Amino acid sequence: MSTSKLIDGKAAAARVLQQVKQDVLDLKAEGIQPALAVILVGEDPASQVYVRNKILRAEECGIRSIEYRLGADCPQARLLELIAELNDDASVNGILLQLPLPRHIEETRALQAIAPGKDVDGFHSENVGGLSQGREVLTPCTPTGCIYLLEQTLGDLSGKHAVVVGRSNIVGKPMAALLLKAHCSVTVVHSRSRDAQALCRLADIVVAAVGRPRMIDASWLKPGAVVIDVGINRIQDGERSRLVGDVDFDSALPQVSAITPVPGGVGPMTIAFLMKNTLIAAQQQALANRQPKEAVCL
Ligand code: GUN
């Protein structure tokens, strides 16, 4: 098997994190300590692992992390109160509310409560709208990481035909908006699409984000396509369980010019861009704090 077709997300994430670490040092030299607040409501085991990894990575980058663990029965009002306190706390630059939330909490209401400038997930409607208008805003971490991998692989994405499989708010929709911002022609296919496979076969770039193990095989792909597999699905393989993507990797590999493996492809990029978004939030807040003083000097 040729390994040259593999897009190495682990190495790419390490490069992004190295740059973040350096930029954090520069901010610290100006007396600014970037900080990320991470809120976990309930005891979802997967969320606990994600949150632990986010906190560890923040520490490695020199970003202070503050963890808030609220019980599964925490009233919505208490969560909104905490978010309001963190919005008002100038020492906190980014706020991450880990999803999913317990059912009694309205997800949209909670996400909308986060100040857009501290919304390091890019889920607030102000940031979603800004992205769709092509403004420079905080953008969702996973799709931003996918764009980074695509640009590393292909260079300029301008004029490419990209097909996004899946239309979730976290990945599919922002992915489509970011590809459009990068001047691609974008098609989004989903469960109601009439011939998703035929549409996908037209693509120079395929981003798979459906959450269905190995759904996309070689018959979905144009020869030479670049494939980004966002899926992380746990399947039972005999006695053992293992992780597979939304793409049937073994079938796709001979057909593609490049592909992300699972694990080790898109996965590490999500946390890397969470750190990058926290850094950007800290830099922008520092700039905003400096501006009024400079204006007074003039
Ligand atoms: N749960 C699964 N993915 C994500 C993510 O990107 N951000 C947050 N906040 N929660 C998630």
C-alpha cells in the first residue's frame, strides 16, 4: 500500500499546535494569559474524554483552562447564569459548552447565551451568519481543520467541485460555508438527496460527515478525488471493537489521490483548531481593550 496518499492529521495538528504555543508565548510577553473555560453538563462518558483531552491540550499550549462540571440535573437557569458570569469575566477569553446537553436544557438557548467573541466553537448565530457572509469570525473547529488539511494537500481550492455528505450544524453546514469562502463550487448531499452517489462521483473533493460507518466506497468516488473523512464510528469487529470512518477506506484508497485515515486524520484537527480559536479570541480581545486607550491618546 502506498502511504503517500495518506493525509496525516496528527502531524498537521502538531504543526498548528506548535504555532499556537509560540503565539501564546508572545501574548504572555505582553502580560496577557489566554484562558479557556470548558463547561460539561452531566456525565456522558464520551464527553468526559473529549473534555479531558481539550484541557490537557490547552495546558500543553500554555492556555489556562478552567473546568466547570455541572450535574445532569443542573437547572437551565444555573447554566445560563454561569455563562453570563464567564461572559463578564475579562480573564476568560473562550467559552466551550460541551455537547450534547441533557434533554431538559435548550441547546440553542445555551449556545446563544455565549458572547460571540468568546464563542470558540463558532456556533453562535452571529458567527454562523458572519461565516455565511464571508466575514472573519470564529468558525467551527472540525470544518476549519478540514479546510486546513485540504489546503495543505491541494493548495488553492478555488474552482474545485466539493461535495459535502451530511448537513449537521456542527460539521456539514459550516463545512459547506467554508468551502464556498475558499471559492469552491459546493454541493451538499443528505438523506433526502435523490442520487447522492452520482452527485458524489462528480466531486474533486468529498467531505464525509454523516456518521454511518463505511457508507462511501470506491463506487461513490471519481478517480483522483481528495477525500476527507470526518466520521468516527465504533464498530464491532469479531471480538474487538474498533473505529472506522464514514468512508470504506480499503475500497476508496486505490481510487483517490489523497484520503484522511480514521483515526489519525480529521480527529486531531478539532482540538488543534479549538486552541487556535482560543488564541484568536484572546488576541482580538486584547486588541479591543487597547483601542479605546489609543483613541484617548489621539
Ligand atoms: N460535541 C461533539 N463535537 C463537539 C464540538 O465540536 N464542540 C462541542 N462544544 N461539543 C461537541
